[in-house]
Amino acid sequence: MKVLLVLSVALVAVFARPPGPPYRARKGVYLAGYAGGKRHGFPALKPALDACNKNKDCAGVTFERVHKGKDKFTLRKGKTFKKSPTNEVSWLKLKPRGPPYRHGKGVYLAGYAGGKRHGFPALKPALDACNKTKDCAGVTFERVHKGKDKFTLRKGKTFKKSPTNEISWLKLKPRGPPYRHGKGGYLAGYAGGKRHGFPALKPALDACNKTKDCGGVTYERVHKGKDKFTLRKGKTFKKSPTNEMSWVKA
């Protein structure tokens, strides 16, 4: 019963867990072979997934139900689920998703990426190619083009009205890591050892995403200036005597 409870919590955690590449969870299966050719076990799912994300050879995690030790979550190199005789549970690493796109009807994006026309017969391969092309800002479907390769890579970053009713997909900036909000709590210590304050939450979070030792943002309620949103290095909420608010990087 205790094992089932741990697994249930672990499954909820992985589906709700946005950082790093996504994983697909499945019961009753295992992933073949240990990553790196040697067993690396962990007592909980989160540290196992974190280690897997940093391990090039790791394709996922398998929970070894019958293993006697506490380090039951193991790094695996197999990329396909296999039926487990001991009813193990596994998490398979999926390919990271590309940046989000905004869809626009009756519009086009100016100019070909790379200065030359690159067309594709379907949207998905065009978006995949755009994600790998530095100056590609999106894809335009050339409705009147005679060939099948109507989905073209474009460098323009703004929608323009199309005289031929084209359709376009504009690449958006990737979102930063998610944050968990806590009322009445603060995060200890300033990131970088110095106070950096902002007048609003969004620029503070944007700055935190670019700062290596930033663990989150704390709103200093009693600070007299307008720059109340400060970058913090602490990674755990602590009770605030002044009822501050914080956002910790997940």
C-alpha cells in the first residue's frame, strides 16, 4: 500500500512537472539497459529525472519495484517501453517541444529566411526546419504557388495583410521556466550578492530567467522605492514578518 501511494504521488508529480524535457509515464513497463552501462539509482522520482536530463545516454527512468534498497528509481538508456514481469513503472523522455507559434489568417511574413525560398509540402516539417534556422521567424503558406511545397520559411517578424489570402505562423519567444507563487513568504539572499529591484513582476521574472544564481523573486512590501520586486537566490519559502510575496523558480 505504501509503495502504491509513493507511485501515485510520483505519477502526479511527473505530469504536473514542466521543467526540462517532457516525459511519458506508463505502468507495467521498463526501459532496457542502464544509462552509461552502470546502475544509478535514486530514492525519489524528481532527482532521478533531474539526473536523467543531464545525462546524454539517459532516455528515461524505471522504478524497480522489487529492488531491496531505497534507490529504486534508475536511469535507463532504452527508448521503448517493454512489458515488465514485475509490474515496474517507467518514464520515457520525449523530444523537447519547439517554440510556440501564433497563427494568422489572411497574412504573410515578409522575406525568405536565408535569402532563398525553402518550401515544404506540410506544416510540421516546415516548422521543424524553422526551429533549426537562425533567421527564420515563421512560416507562410503560399496559397497560389503551383507546386506542393507551399509552406515556406520566412524572416519577417510581423504579420502583413496578404492580397492572396495566405496563412502564416509566427514564432514566439520561448517561455521561461514556471514559477510557484507563495504569499507571506520570502526567498533568502539577493541573487549575485547585490539588490536588483524592478517596478513590476514581469521584468523581474525575465531578469531572473537570465541570472544563473537567481532562485526566484520576492516582493518587498515595505521597501519605499518603486523597485519592490527583487531577485533572490533562495530556493525555499521562508515566513515573512512583513507579509511579503514570492515566486520561486520551479
